[in-house]
Amino acid sequence: MDFSVLYIGSGQATWNGAVPLAKTGVKIGVIEESQYGGVCSNKGCNAKIILDKPLQLIDQIKALQGRGLDGVPDVNWEDLMAHKHELIVPQDQHGKDRLDNVGITTISGHAEFVDAHTVAVGKKTYTADKIVIASGMRPHRLDIPGAEHFDNSTDFLSLPHMPEHVTILGGGFVGIEFATIASAVGAKVDVITRGADILKQFPREYVASIKADLKQAGVRFIPDMAVQSAEKTSSGQITLNGPKGFVLTTDYVLDATGRVPNHDQLNLEAAGVKANAHGIEVNDYLQTNVPHIYAAGDAIDKTTPKLTPTAAFESRYLAAKFMGTNEGPIAYPAISEIVFTSPRIAQVGVHLDEAKANPDKYEVVSASYDGDWYRQVENEQRGQLALIFEKANQKLVGAAEKANAAEETINTIVPYVQMALTKEELNDFVYVFPSIAYTLQRRLPLV
């Protein structure tokens, strides 16, 4: 065999485990057909947060007008995009170097199975004792006439100039985060959704507040609308058509209707690996139906959130399994999520809406930051936090926050949920003062 372990894909679901595994002397190959490091590093979350950061700072500056600051800077999209390229372009080489530097063989090209132990890249074939499919996902494209005129998330993150009128199809993470960015930069923004809801996985109360803020900023929401066709006008604009005479002409259309797994491009049939429209089918050991073939990350059909940290956790789990240090099934820890709106919404553990729907099982302790002096240093007016406890034992099982720094609060809470601390135990910490963690502890009536 050419390799002990051969990975298909080089993103978070690969390198987090492949690198420490290679350091033990295991012979590893990694096949990558696009950019090393995967979508998140090159054309996803990293790029998004670079574009988002100045907008977050501007929100803070706006909140402090007349409270020590005068004047709000403009966003120079072209300069911001150049800064993004400056940071993101090297990520591909960095991702490759990270593998090369520990002795991993990197193979550039498209992978397809020849049989259960053999993968072809072009005219060359590679064999392995174990194979890990970490091929990720790609943007979904609507199957309607004129869809070729739409851009996807990768395109948006490299827009040289912000169009005057941006129309977004979809109300998930990508759609609402990019609506936030485009609106803040000065574009007129329309968001078209097939249903009435947006950000379905986050607390309804918090989402309603975010939606109201976006509306106030000029974002228009068009719910319950299925775009049926599109065409380019003579002026270069795009006209969208829908039922009941719906017509909308815009400068730019972002198809943010979801993502689909890439397993359909791997010739899985040759290896006998089972998959469906949601991803590759695996057991609790991340094994496919072919015992020596595994899958990790967004490529998997799973109920666990398809997030960068989840993919990294799965990659580390497989490395431990291959090294013989973890023979048990994968045991997911408390998983946190965030949507980078303004303010952010973040959560971990039991969802707030689930807790509210089951008052006999859960106690929800909520607080607003409007009266908290530390949050008012930045004049933050929209902050809300909820801690979720199991009534039977008073253990912390979940949390959700809508705030400018929601990621920091929820990251503080993640280990508390993982350790299932009680209300009383949450008081047994001494934090830096002043800080978000200190505010979290002292703001809520925990005992």
C-alpha cells in the first residue's frame, strides 16, 4: 500500500488529525483538488470575519456618538477587499506547508475511487489501508432558468465592488450574515425566502430582534416566495420572476439556498460506500459501511451541526482511533454555534426555544444588559442572555446570547455546560474584573 491513511480533502476534517498522526510516523497522503486548508480557511469563515470586523467596529463607534466619539468612518469596500486578499491568499500555501512540514504527501487534483483501497487522481492511482473522506460541501445552486446569473458565497467574498442593489436568496447563516455586511456597506438589500422564517436554528426571540434591526437599516424581507426564473436585462441587471406576477430587478443576486455534499463527485460506487443526499452514511465510529473507509466533517450525513469546530473534533477523534488511544465511539461534547449578525447570536447545549417549550424540565434564567454598567461602557442596548438549567438537578445544560461579543460569553460558558456545573458551582470562580466572564457571573441570580 502507498499509505497507511489517505485523506480526500485537506480542510479542518483532515489536517487537525492528520498532522498529529503524521508526527507519530504514520505514512499519510492528502488529496486536494482546490485550495489546501479547505473552504473555511480560503473562501468561507475566515474571509467573512475579515469583512465583518470593520463593520462591527463601526457599530460600536455609532453607539458611542456623543459619548466620547464624534464622527463615523465610511467603509472602503475596495480597501477592505484588498486587506482580505492580503490575509487569505497565503492560506492555500500555508495549508499545504502545514502538511508537507510533517512529512505528509500532498497530492493535487480530483480524487475518484477505483476500488475500496484505491483512489485515482488523473492518471495516477494511490492505495491505502485506510481512507478518510473529508470532501466537504459546495454551495447549492437553484435549478431554475437563469440561475447562471447568480453568484454564490465564494463569489460574494471576493466582490471587487459592492453593487448598489443586492438580492439574497435564502435566510440561513450565509444569507443573513451577508445581508448584514452588504447593508452596512451601503447597498440596498432584499432577502427572499421560500418560507417565513430566517435563522431557524436560533432562538425566535433573538432572531426577531435581529430581523427588526435589519429592517430598520433598510433590508427588505420577502417571505414565502419561490423564485422561478431569472434573466439578464440589456443594462446588465437581473430580473427575478416568481408566482402571482412577482418581478424584481436587481444589480446582483446571491444564491444562499444552502450547501450540498461533494460525495457525488467521488465515484463512491466503485468502493461500495453508501451515501444519500445529506452526506456519507457512517456509524458511531465514523466508519462507512466499508469498514476501512471513514468520513469526517461536512461530508457526513449527521444531525450534529456541520461546523468548522465539529469537523476538527471529528478529525482529532479519528487520529486518536488510528493511534489506538481511543477505541470507543465518538462522543460529541457541548457544541456552540454563532451567526455573525450585528449583534451576534450564539448558543450552546439545549436550545432556548426547546427549554421554553418544556418548563417542567428546564428553568430559564434570563437577563438584559441594558442596566449593566460594564456593557454600557460601549452603550450596548440590545444585549440579552439566557442560561438553561435542568430543574431536577440544577445543572447548566445550555445558554444563548444576543450581544456584540456573544462569542466570548458563550465560549466562557461552553466548559460549564460540558462539565454540567450547578448554579452553586458557577459561583466558585474568581474572574478578572472587569470582564465579560465577571459580568456573566454577577449579573444573574444564580443562587
